[in-house]
Amino acid sequence: MTNVAQFPSPRIVRSVPEPLGLYVRMGRNDHTEFLNLLATGDAACFGTVLDPTYLKRHEELRQQVLAHKLDAILDPRTQAAATPGGFTEALGKLPWGLGRQHVADDFRDGGGRKIVASLGDFVLEHGFTQVVAPTHLLRSAEDDWLEIDVDSTEKLRDYLDKKSGAKIPIIYSLALTGAMLRDADQRHEVINALRGLPVSAVWLKVDGFGSDGSPTAVRNYIEAAAEFHELGIPIVADHVGGLVGLALVSFGATSGLAHGVTCGERFSSSNWRKPQDGDGFSMQPRVYVPQLDLLLKRAEAQQLLEHSPRARGLFGCNDTRCCPRGIQDMLQRPSHHFLCQRIKEMSALGQVPEKMRAQTFLEQHLRPASDRAVTASNMRWQDDAMAKKTREKRKRLDALRTTLGHQAIKAPRSFAYLPKTRVARDVQQRDAR
């Protein structure tokens, strides 16, 4: 018998990957459920994007987001304000609103400096921790707005630096058409225009693209977005959610998502093209069925979940932390259910090493959804609309599965740089002192 002490063999400890970015765009009535998530400690996202026209309505939300060390991000809504259908009286009353629809000359020379100063003062006064640059929708790489927006972003950086806002990152919202994204020459012109710009991230917002994107559009986005990686900053898919959004981060095209609560997962400028009649209305929260990648009206979701005990088991929420009373909570608190499930999806993918993420997404997200869509489409529906909806979802998910299966075989050219949480930025700044 030996007297030599026996020590356990050393084990290799794998570092936990840094999280993927998730930013929630707050609609008029979304603050209540997000406040509940903050109170329970379940708001595991990077922060919220706030609309300045709801400043008073979202006052408690902004304060609680700041208190919980999340990012409170101001979107100045300049993209909408420069269009006939996007401009509203509320936007015109903002300090940078001018009381009317914006035009390009408003942002040139002295007028542009006044707009930037008003925006910068608003950010500082209300304690926002990040701000979206005052950019506009581009129709081509030759669009006058591109040069103007780059100049405005530089002016905003200079203004914040001089006014004790040097630590406030600026996000560049790049809103462009699908044709521009697909066109290699136009992509390169835009990338060159953004090169060296003092921004912390580019949020890519493609007209006509979102959670309902076709398999071809998703593949084109993945391949085109990879070219923006050379900017050396995070690329976030703005107004994109669902399996399409999860695919973009899984394949490394983007490192984060930004979207609304059960809505705002697709960007379309069609309603900006002509003046609106009236003030519009707020969309009622829809019910998220992640097993099918569907957002349904409450009546539709109830029809699905009450179709049969099997349907209830396959498509109902069995996450007791999200919906303790199962489908009753799923139907009655759709915003809470949506937020919990999206946070859960992004957190799970963020734990997977980036080189394994695409395959994990295919096996654990896309394949199960396409298989369950087969089940849903084979149900005997009395409602023709639901029968059609489930058939179309099955076809779309099957096609997406095939397209992304081929895409996964290709080695990704690069992975988007990861955004930093507010806490991580604070630690970095403290260590740099």
C-alpha cells in the first residue's frame, strides 16, 4: 500500500460563451409585462429600445431598466419622421421634430447641428445609456441620406463627448432595401461609408424582411451580412424574430436581435409612403407558439390548443416558470409568454459554442418545428383559414430546413462580433482607468 497522496487528474474547464444580444423594442402597452419580468429577475436581455413619444408613459420602465443595469436605448424615430406616412404630430413635437416632416436639408450645416444638439441633450437629460443615430431609410447607395447620416453620427459623437456623454455608445441603424443588400457593389459602398465611424454597433434593418422571410431571402441575408463583419463591430438584426432571427444568430451572420413584443418582427416601409388617415391603433398581443414558429390571434391559438389533447400537449406551454397554469396563462398573458420564450431561446443558443450553433439550431429548433408543422397541417380543421395557415407553415419550414441544411455545410466566413452588456462595458471602463 502506497503512502503517496492521490490527487484527482486536472480537468479542462471550458469557458462559457459570451451571450448573444437581445434588445426589446417597447410598444405603447408593453411596459407592464416587462416590469413584471424585471421584478422576478427574468428579464435576461441586454435592454430595451424606447420611443421618445412615450417618454412619460414609460417613465417607470426606463427607471427600472436603469436600476437593473440594463441598457435604456433611445430611438429618435428619425427614419419615420422623414416620410409622409411615418411622420406624426407626436414626432413633430420632439425637441428635434421641427413640427413637420423632415427633409434632407434639415440635417445639413447649422440646422443639422441644432438637431444633433437637441437629441444629445435629450439623451443626457433622461439618462439613456445608448442612442440610435439619427439615420434614414436608404433607397440606394447614392441616396443623399447616406452621406448626411454619416455626418450626423459624427456630429452626435462630438456633441456627446463635449457634454459629459463620452461613455454613451451610438448605434448606427442601417435601414436599406432588400435590393441594396443583395447588390454586392452597393453593399461595398455602404460598408466603405461606415468604415471608421464612431459607433458601437450596426443594426441592420432590411425593408420587406423579417420573421416571415423566404428561405432564399434568409440565405441571402446570411451571406450578405457576413461582409459587414469587416467593420469590426457587432451586427444586430433589427425587426427580425422567430426562427429566421434565431437562424441569423446561429449562422453567425448577426450577433443579436432587436424586435417588439409579439410584433415588430418584420420591417416594412410601405406604410411610410403616403400620409396616414388618423392616428392608427395598437395591435393586440398575439400568442407565440414556438413549436410552430407562429404568432396567432388569441382565438386562433385557442382553436389550436383546444383541438385535441394531443394538440394541447404538443403546442401548449409546459414551462412552469413562464406559464404556471399552462395554456391558460399562455392565452391570457401572451406578452409575458412571448418574452419568456424568446429570452429562453436566445439564452440557450448563446450557451452553444459559435462553431456548433448552426447545427444545434437545425437539430433543436428548426427540425422539431418542421416535424410538428406536419402534425398541425394534418389535423382536421373546421376553420379553412387555420387549415391554410398550417399547410403554408409546413411548406415554409420544410423549405427553410432544406435551404439552411445546405447552408450549414458551408464553413462560415466569419462570425459577427458580440455586443457587450451594460455591465460588461462598465467593468471594461473601470479596468481601463
